[in-house]
Amino acid sequence: MNKEELKGIQAPLKQKYRGEPEATLITLKAQGRIGKGVTCKIETGKALAEAGLHPATGGNGMSVCSGDMLLEALTACAGVTMNAVATSIGVNLDEGIVIAESDIDFRGTLGVSKEVPVGFQKIRLKFDLRTNASNEQIESLIKLTERYCVVLQTLKKMPEITVNKNIL
């Protein structure tokens, strides 16, 4: 896709959203079904993934880890966003690799230590790029990718989360 094609696709959407702000609110949904052997089947829209315990918490390594899925979602979103931004601002990327990683101390999630927080402490996002773009263009590309990456901004701004239950 080139810059003109991307603009051609996005221009009518932007115009609609400026005139109809209520049309911009879309609800995304993820759903899973609790399975056997401490797993949960996730319907991704494209495939079925079975999430389970990480081997460090007793999993057998055959199921995907939800922590990995979170980092994969960040990687995918940042990669797609960077590609769209590069196309939009006319930066040619010969190659781009996006890496998201984080360390986790499983003593928290296993309840071994109340002093150890549950979850990721720091997430590192890295871009390895092969391009002939100037340093100024690359800085702009990174800045705009950070600004418009939905998953990255969600993690940074920590939205309000509510938890509800229904007894079936």
C-alpha cells in the first residue's frame, strides 16, 4: 500500500468521524471459555488459541501464555501502527522488527511473596529498522508510532477497568 492508497481509504473515515463523533466509538471484545487442565480457549476472530499456565507456574508449555499474548498484542499493534505511519509520512522501511519484552517475578502470582508485585514491572519496546530515512524522520516515526499505537497508549494510561460476574 502506498501513501495515496492509505489516504484514500482513511480520508472518508476521518471526514465521517469529524461530522459524526458518535460513529467513532466502537466496542472491541475478547472472549474465552474456561477449559480443562487450567486452560482458557480464546476466540481471536482468526483462530482459536488455548491459553494456559506458564511453565514457571506449573503449565506444561503446550498452551499459550497470556503474558506472551499481551506482549504479542503490543508488538502487533506497534508494528501495524509504525507501518501505517511510515506509509503516511513517506518513510520507506526496508525491514522492521518490533520486539516487546518484560521481566516477571512469578513469586507474586504464585503467592510466594506478598512483597513481590503480580504482573509485569517494566515493558521494553524496541524497533530494529533498516531504512534510508534520516535520523529526524526516524525520530518522528517512533514518536508518531508511540502516539497512535492503541495498545501502547492503553498500557501507559491504564484505563479504568471494572469487573462483573454473572452466575450461569
